Amino acid sequence: MPTATSKITSKYQATIPDPVRKVLHLKAGGAIAFDIEDNQIRIRKARPIDFSFAKAREQTLSEWESATDEEAYRDL
């Protein structure tokens, strides 16, 4: 199995290596999804359902948007 690497910048950004972009058919402006399970990450091309799920989930988290919560959890 081939391995591709990329360095993380001070802003926690990384370039997606060319071999990965080719396999996933990624273009500039495209989106990726990270599947996290058991301390392992799988990267894949994001699908429309990923955006729908994230938007629906985001609407359920509004109860933690107060200034008090922001201060309490700032260091996490």
C-alpha cells in the first residue's frame, strides 16, 4: 500500500498530496470528509449527504451557543 505525506502548517492546514487527489478525483474548491473511528482517520471525497448531515446536526447544537458556554469551553 503506497503512503503519501504532507506537512501541517502553523494554521493546521495541509496540502493533499497529488496521489491522493488523483485517487479521489479532487479538484480545487472540492470538499473532503474525515471518518474517525478507533483512533484511525479515513479521508474521502465529501458527498452531498455529508453536507446535509452536518447542516442538520449543526441546528441541534444551538443550546451551547451562549457566551457563558463559549468561555467555559474555550480551552478545550
